[in-house]
Amino acid sequence: MMTEADYYALFEAYALGELAGPARANLEARLAADPALALRYADFTELTDTLRAYGQRQQVRQQLKSMHATMLAADAPEAFIPAGTLPETGQLTSSVNPILRISRTERRLRDFWNGHRATMGVAASVAVLAVFSTLLGLEWWRAAKTQPSMYGYTVLRREVERIKKSQKDLSITLNQFGRSAATPPVARESSGTGFALTSEGYLVTSYHVIQGADSVLVEGHDRKRYHAEPVYSDRKHDLAILRITDKKFTGFGRLPYAIKEGEADLGERVYTLGFPREDVVYGEGALSARSGFKGDTAFYQVSIPVNPGNSGGPLLDERGNLIGVVSGRQNDAQSAAFATKSSYLVRLVDSLAAAKPAVPYLLPRYGQLAGNSRPQQLKKLQDYVFVVKVFE
Amino acid sequence: MSRGNPTSSPLTPTDDALIVAIRGGDERALAHLYRLHWPMVSHFVLQNSGTDDDAQDVYQEGVMVFYEKVRDGSLELSCQIKTYLYAVCRRLWLKRLTSKSRFGVRLLDDEEHGPYLNTGAEEDLLAAEEQDRRFDTMSEALNHLGEPCRSLLEGFYLHDKSMQDLTAAFGYTNADNAKNQKYKCLVRLKKLFFTHYKEEST
């Protein structure tokens, strides 16, 4: 019986071609007939082949290593390399690849960057996302807070930013049309326009100008200031009546304009004075509709360019009759301003007068402006138009 | 070359000549090849957060794959040697990086080395990996074999020493004794090798 080692001796002799004719034929026949033997032979070849290939691989690896060393040695500048010593690899790569001659710090930075590129990318995008979503979220939140509707929202904001210190509050159309609950302007101090109603010290302005007011200050064209207090407000028609409370106040004198009780006609030329900025500003246009925002019949639509601060200003016709009180504008329409009809003012005053107040209402019956040129009219008018400053 | 039609071959004449020379066992040709493409691979590895040593390892591994394919005659190049080597080394380095890094790895490629896909490098590397595993098992088995078997077998199969030299070196009385000993060692090695190898495969 042959041992396995004996078989291996036989196989090796066969593989090396050392077997003589008959022995070889004999083995080949047995290999063909006996699968177990064939398997054993296959194992043997696999083993020896692997061994040889393994040896070869080690050899090649050695060869490549020495090639690398020779290559580096050949490429390195000879002057710097003492004969027989292998140069340090680190120095040499740079001479192999001139592009890679970079400082240690830069290398470290590059390594860091390469290693953490993905992380930093993720971090950066998260940061950017967070910033933008915060900004956007704030924006939405503020939008939702200030105005639920699409009208007026942008303008109110601009208003708040623009007039932080000074001026003027022409409120958005929505406010006075009562669609939403009152929203006080964000600015601490806001202002509008007002004008004299009677010579005894009653003034008219828009309701939304004095809305939420703690104290009201009236400042005339001549820089005289008076304290005033709201006497009555009509939120539906955006009207407010003020009374000057200062002791030193003696009266306005005779008012130059009359208040029209009827309705004005379509196409009438109209103008207003107001304080959208520190100085009085004149605006002119025509009466373009006899109803206001969304068909509200208490208002006129006029084609006067108005700005925040014009609210509460008088609207006069050619002959100097007061026909309305400027109230607001529509943001998505070109120069569509609205003014409360004077007939509503007259009706309001009548009902107040009926209650017999301490200071009676004596409305001016006759105007003095008819027939004067416009600058003349304005000269007379401007003493009766005031800035209404409201402190909240 | 395994490709019959020289006109359609994308290989440059020097590539062809190099392959022929390497297959013929010309060491200078291999050295030339080695030196020719080293800057490319080293640059690539260094650019992708590797060190000089990494570059050398990867490059030698890559050249080894190429060399072994050339030597068996099983190399089927559909592109330049340069591109093939680049693809192989790129793949090798990518593997090492992914095993090191927690995150996905993106490599910076040199534009000039162009289409490194479809170079056949993937399949060749898979085969090479299988081969590596086999060699690792062999090395393991040899380590477990113990002396003098290990030295005897290494002397004969790895270093191609003749039986006479080995007989003298190991102090056997005659060559037949040495041969018998060698076969016994071989049988033991076979057991070690196949047990490990098959264990790992399953």
C-alpha cells in the first residue's frame, strides 16, 4: 500500500516528466479510472503551483522594492546623497514630482481637508439650510403676525422700517376697512395729518392714525405744538375727532374752507395737503370713483399719490370745499387712494353736537378759497393743517 | 499580445514592446515601466490623502497585478498600460480608503487619465484578490508547518534550490532521504493549506 508521501513522489516525477514510458502510461490510466486518485493529483498540483507562484510573487515583490529604491536613488540629486545610503523617501518624492513640493503646513492642511471634506460639506450645508430656514421662518412668522391678508402686508412693513423715527402713518387699506382686528403700528412714534374742524380747537384725522395712542401731539406749519385728546372715533369710517387741550390755545380763527354736505362729482379735480415727511406736501389728482375699496360707499377713490403720513389729510375740491379725509390706498393698484366722504364727517359732527358738549361744534359754513389761485388757496390752508404725532 | 489586429489596438508601439519584453522576463523593461508611471500614481495617492508609503504600496500592488497577468499571458488590454495601471491603483487605493474612513470616499481624479472605467481592471483585481487570499493561506500554512519542513519546502519550491544543495544544507545522509522528508512535509502542508483555505472559503 502506498502512503500519501509515496504518491507525491510519483506525482512529482510525473509532473517533471521523469517517469519512463510504461510507468507514465500506467499512472495516466489510473488517473483516468480512479476519481479519488485524480482528486489527489489535482490537490497536489494546486499545492505545488501555489507554492511556486507564492515564491515567485515574493521574488517579484522584492524586485519591485529594489526597483523603487534604485529609481529613487537615480532621481535624487547625487550631491546630497552619500554613496551607499538609501535616501529618505519623504525628501525624494518631491523631486520625482515637482508639483508636490509643498510646505509641511500646507501638506497638513491638505491632509485635513481631504480627510474631512465630506464632513465639512455636510456641516456647511446644514448651516446654510439652518440660516435660510430661520430667516424664512421669521419672515413668515412676522407676516402672519402683522397681516393675515395679502393686501397691505408689504407696505406696512416698509412703513415700519422707513418711518421708524419720523412720521406718518398712512395705514394700509385693510385696517380701516375693518377686515381685521386693529393692529397697532410697530413704531413707538407714528404720525399722520390732521386739520381744523372748528375754530374752537376741534380737529379731524383718520381713526387709524390715533389708534392705540397714549398721547397725541399736534404740530402746526409754524412749529407750534399743542396737546390734544381724542374726543370721538368712528372706526367704520376711519374718522377721529380730536380736541386741543392746551390752556394757552386761543383758537384757530376763521376757517377758510367749508365742509361739503353733499357728494362730490366724478372727475372733479381735487387736492390734499399732508405730512408724509417733515414738511407739508401738496398732492393733486381727480376724483376717480364714488366708492372706495371693495365698493365701500363711505369712501371716494381719488387718483392722488399718497404716502404713509398722508392719512387724515383734508381732501378739497377746486373751490376749496372740504370733500373728504384721506384714509388709505390700495397697494396692488396704481395710485388708488381712498378718502372718507365729508358727508359722513358732517353726520358724525351733527350727532356729536346733539349731545350738547361743553365746547360746541360750529362748523364753517362758507369757504373763502373759491376764486383764488391754487397757491393762494394753499397759503391760507396750510395754517389749518397739522402733523398729528402719536406716541404709543 | 492577445489582440490579433494591430491596427485597431489602442496600445502604443512602446506599450506593445514593453509587454513583449516583460513577458520575456526582461527586468529592465519592467524597471522602465515602473519608473514611467510612478509619478502618476504617486501624485494620485498623495492628492487623495495618502502618504508616500501608501503610494508605494499601492503602486507595487498594481504593478504586481499587471506583471502577473503579463507573465501568465492572460492580460487583455483594451487601453494603454498607463490607463490600466491608473485604474488598478485607483481601485486599490479606493478600497483602502473606504476601509479606513467612516464616510463615503470621493476621489480626486486627474482629468488626463480619462476613462479609467471599462479597462478590465475590476475583474483583474477580483482575481488578484482571490490569489492574495490563497497566498496568505499558504504563508499561514508554512508558518504552522515548523522546521525543518518549512525551510526544506521553501528551499525547493520558493527558491528553486536543487535537492543536492538541500541535502547538504540540512544534513541528510542522501538525496533520497531528503526527498522522502520533503514529500512527508508536502503532505502535512497540504492538510494545513486545504483546511485553512476551505475554511475561509466557506
